[in-house]
Amino acid sequence: MIGPVLQFEDLQQLCKPGENPRLATVEAWARAQGVRFKYDGRGGIWTTVEALNAALGLAKAANEDGKYNPDELV
């Protein structure tokens, strides 16, 4: 983990602790949990702690904070 960023190795351990699941397995797990992720340049995926918490219902997603109101734009 680099700061609030969860790297592929972190996600592997969350998906199947003590094992090293393949990318397809980790992707399927992340999708099933509703975790938003991006691909890295090393053949894995990454996400943020904030995105993981939002997917697990522990926090609101950044786009659900209610601060954006298009009617208020000038």
C-alpha cells in the first residue's frame, strides 16, 4: 500500500488471504464487491482505500457527497 492506494498485491490478500490469486480472480472479486479500480502498468489493478470503503458501505463514494449541484454552476 502506498498511502491511500491499494496495490494489486494488497487486493490479492483481501481477495484470498494467504494466497496469490490471478488477476482475473481479483478482478472478479472487486467487481462482485462493487470496488472501482484501474489497471496498473505491471499487469495488475489498483484502487484507493476510499473506493474500497465506499464499496463496502463504510463511507460514501466521492461522487455521492452531495457537494456537486449542476444547477448552481454559472
